[in-house]
Amino acid sequence: MHGDSLDRRMVLDSSVFKEGWDAFSNVNYWRTLMKLHEDSAIMSEKGTRRILDRITVSFYESLGDSAKERYKDSLRRQYGLSDSTRILYSNGKSFFYRYENSLPLIDTSIAVFLENGVDPWYAQAILIIESPNKIQKSNAGAYGPFQLMKGVARKYGLKVSGGVDERRDLKRSAYAASMLLKRSCIPYARKMLDTLGISYNECDLWFKLLVMHNYHAGPGNVRAVLGEICPNEGGQQLIRQMWVTTAGDFLNASQNYSQVLLAAQIEFLDRIVRNSNLIDVHDCVTNNGP
């Protein structure tokens, strides 16, 4: 962070650029939202997330329902889209993605993940997408910097009862998150791919994104969407197919998750890394233990 004299441990993974993930319209859509003030908004094509227009929130909210539909029809005509093409409205999220607030959390959590034998990439990835500004509580009940559900937290030894909720404690939460990845999310990703006969390298970005989908949606829902896709190989194409496929409770938020994560990685590197005193812990850690 600019003006911060501390040496912060970060994961500097450039594969997001080398492999061309930053070129996809889905990812750039989320990057735009992350940089956009909450008073502004964008109109986009569902599926591809191609940005069709940038407007003010006040303009859109001033329109009645019929006027909104006429406005969307005008965008369809302008871009040669079919009448059935869904056009989405999204307001800016720059107020949420303030990565400078996550720097101390990442630094501390990396040590916890390394001690537990889990790739610290996951610690940074979760924190910059779930808690880039402040601790949140989701509508589903997930809480803390690593957005853990009560049952998961308790399973890995955290106290969540009465007036005590250790999900708020960074080190305890980081420990539980690393254990969830180590004992569930990563092994399930291996098992799914082994069952499909798909080869993989655990240090590849696409594999890590699949693991992160397990973390967010749960292995059952990820298994369901893979069953719908029926892939015969992994890689970038598999993840992109997951962006446009639904199955079980793997719905819109699940499709978006790795898109948002990729956008957050790029924004984090762009905003923070260039102006920080960093210790690179890029080496991939694979979990082969119990």
C-alpha cells in the first residue's frame, strides 16, 4: 500500500494475464463494476456480459417499467440483438472493493494457510472477493473474512454459539477455511476430474477456480453442473462452460463466482501490487496430506 512501510506477503500470480483470462468480456464486466462509483451503472448483455451502455443510477431509476423496456429495446436494435436477449442493469461497486483494507488480512492469513499445508493463493483469492473492504454477513448466513457457514466453522473447531462467534477472528477463520479447502474442496475437485478421466495440475489456475467453485457453491452443486456439461477435458474452456450452465443450485451467483474472482485478481494486482512493499509467495503448494 502506498505509504505503508511494512513488508506484506502477497501472492503474485501472473497466469491470469499469461493465459488470457483478462481478455474475456465477462471478466472485464466485473472489473468495470469494481471501479465504478455507486451512482453510476452499466447495461450489459446476459451471458457474454458485453457492456452495452454506461448510465447514471438516477437516469435509470427515473424511468417507469415501460420506459425501461423501450430503452432496452433501443440497445437491442443498436447492437443487433434478438428481441429475446436479456439485458441486465448493474450499479457500481467501487465502495465494496477497497483492497487496501484487505492487505493486513492477507498477510496474516498466508502464514496460517502455509502452516496448514494449503496453497496461500486460496487465502488471498477468498479475501479479495469476500472481504476486500470489511467483514460481511451473507443472506445465507455466511460470516467473517472467509465467509464461513456456522456448520462448517463448528466442524473445524470454531466456537459459534451465544455471544461467541469465532468466524470473526481472522486466524481462527483462516484456519477453518484452509481446513475446508484441504479436506473437502480440493479432494472433491480431484475426485470429480478423476471420475471424468480429465488430467489436471493442481497449480493451474483453472483447477484452482474449480476448487473455488466448490468453496462457494458446494461440491454437490459443482458435480451437478459438471454432469450437465459432460466435459472430456479441463482447462479454460471448462470454466467458461460453467459460466453459462446451470444445474441444481448452481445458478447465477455460482456462474459469476470465478468471473468475479478473476476480475478481483486483476484489480488487486493493478491497484495494490504496483505500490506496495511485497514478499512474493507465489510457489504453488499442493495438498497431499490427510
